[in-house]
Amino acid sequence: MKLSVIDWVALVLVIIGGLNWGLVGAIGFDLVQAIFGGGIISTIVYLLVGLSAIWMIFIAGKFQKKGSVASV
């Protein structure tokens, strides 16, 4: 299955979100807030990461239908 531009953007945002949460959990450092401050921009980034995670749920379903993901 070929990924669209939206799929790739969502994937990148989910990876960024995962790395950010890893930093928060490991050393208590929130990279998003360090870069964008605690204002509306950080909130928008967090919302986009969350929406991307929801989008990736649907992408995972597409992979499952195509047989691209091994069955557990």
C-alpha cells in the first residue's frame, strides 16, 4: 500500500509525539514546550499529534485489510 502525503505527515507527527513523551517520561523535558513555549502553538501541536494518532489507527486498519501487517 502506498502512503499519501497526509499519511506521511501523520506518521511523522506521531513519531515526534512519541519522542516527546519519551523525553517527558525519561528526564521530565517537554521539547514541544521548549521550542514553542506554553502558548497556543504548543496546544495546536499537541492536537495535531493526537489527531495524527487517530489517523494512524485507520491506516493500520488499511494495512491489515491489505495483508501488509502480520496477524498476531
